Amino acid sequence: MTGTSNTADLLTRRRLELSQILVDREFARHPELEQRYGATAREKSLQDVGFHLAHLAQALAVGNPPLFTDYVAWARIVLAQRRVRSEDLAFHLSCLADVLREQLPGEAGESAAAYVERAVQAMPGMPDDLPTFLHEGAPLSPLAHQYLEALRRGERQVASRIVLSAVENGTTVQDIYLQVFQPVQYEIGRLWQTNRISVAQEHYCTAATQLIMSQLYPLIFAAEKHGRTLVATGVAGDLHELGIRMVADFFEMGGWHTYYLGTNTPHAAVIAAVQDRNGDVLAISATMPYHVENVRELIAAVRRQPDLSHVKILVGGGPFNRDPELWSKLGADGTAVDAQFALRLADESTGEEQQ
């Protein structure tokens, strides 16, 4: 293991201990925090530092400081919308850097603290809010707005009719996926991040979209097949399945046989599925930075199988969108920002098999 990988392992093993040390120090230095944030201030701070350390460990595991900085930018917006001041977050993280430097041995403490301090230094330039993902003038923008509003009202049947009616009137399923489902799902995530909808509302909207996608399956599975096979999965520990499911559906419409495993699939099960199905491409999704190390471990496990040496591995999800070079550091063959590009990459990379 590399030095930063060892540090990541150390952080993971000592996360609870380090979290408690940090919170004790933070409130000893600034006891007014309890008055400012109420009786649950310590409990919330303890929970927050647990998330910080989990993300920090993943950034260290793959030797990628921007992963943690991007996470802090995300957390800053989440916390600001819940009335946690940016200066309090910066103080919290500065205390974390001090604790890491003091509690971890030598180079481990220095490297972990450096990742945190880099993020703190970048905080003044981080955005205070996120722009909408539903852009006026974008293809199918009015349809996307109607669909989102129906979901927000809790009218799943109305949302379904909006989509099915558009398809009946000539809109392609591919365009529904790329111009309605994808931007609306991003927008739902933004609304949750900025505290405009609840977790329950976010879950409802996501579940409704999954159901409506299934109503389109008679069209999705009607495409003529060319003989190549995709195995698609969310990495172990990741519970977000909508993105990778969209990828599998796009491949199905592109003439591929698909074997969709859902999310949180153990590595051994993924490998067995690729072997049993004679997979040509393995698509792996990770939505949060703290799942990146699991992606690397899965890729390494696949690469160790001599009978899978021909398999192309594509990765996607939030961490790869924020760091366009991350895929190569993990040993994948490519990454894609959406399902359409993933299909294009797969078709190009398996071009010899098509002939």
C-alpha cells in the first residue's frame, strides 16, 4: 500500500476516536457554539466529522486531494442552507487538521492535515449556492419543468402521463432519459442539498422516476440485439441506482444484452456475473467520493481474473464528473458523463467485436 493508502486505513480504524477528540476540542475552544446551534450541537458536530473523515479517507486512499476539496464545497452548501456559518465550518476543519497532525504518526498526520488545510484555503472561492440544472432553452425544458412540478406535488400518475404522452407524440425514449429524467434528477438532488425539499420528498421523486422508467420498458427492450453484453452495477456500499440503471437501459436500446445488478453488489458477485454472462463491458457507478476506493478494489479484482482480460471497464458518477482523470488512476478504461456517452465509448472500445 502507498503512504496515503495506509493513512486512509488508519483514519478509518480510528474514526470514532478522532471524531470525539475533535468535538471536545472544538467546543472547549468555542463554548458559544452550543448556544448558537442548540442542545444537539455536539451530536451534530460528531456526525459531521464522521462524514468528513470518511470522505478524507477515500481521497487519501486514491491519492487525490481535490476529492476532499470538492466534498467540502458540497458540504459547505448543505450546511449553509441549514444555517451553519461558513466560518464555523472553517474553524471545525482547522481543528480537524490540528487533531490529525497531533494524533496520527509522522507523515500520516502531515498528509491528512494537508488535505484538510488545502480544502479550508479553497473555501473563500467556493460557491454559496448551486445553479439550477433545468436551463431555459434546453431541449425539452418545458417538459422537464412540468415533470418536476408534478413530482414535487406528489402526483406520480400525472408525471407518468406527461412522459408517456410525450413518447406517444414522437419524443424518443433516449431524449426523455437525457433531457427529462437526468436533469430533473440532478435538480432534485440540488433542491435537497439546498434544503428546499426533504429527504422524504427526494426519495419519493426518485422512486417515482424509477417506476415511470419501467413503464417505458416495452420500448426499451424492443431493440434488435448485436450480440455484445453489458454488466452494470453500483459499487459495494453505494445505494444510488438511478444513474447506473439509466446506463443499462441506454445500452439495451443500443442493441446490447444487459445484465443489471442494481447497487451495493459484492465484488465476488460482480465478477461471477461478468464471467457467467460472458460480459464485454462492465459499467460501475459511484455517486459519492467515499465509494471511490471500492471502485478501485473492484477494478483490481476484475483485472486479476485471466478470463476477463478482454473486458472493458467504464466508470461513472459524481466523483468522476468532478475529476475527469480519476478513472485512469483507478485502472478503468474510460468514464462518461451520461448514458449516451457511455454507450458511444463502449461501442468504440468493442468495435472489433462488432465486425
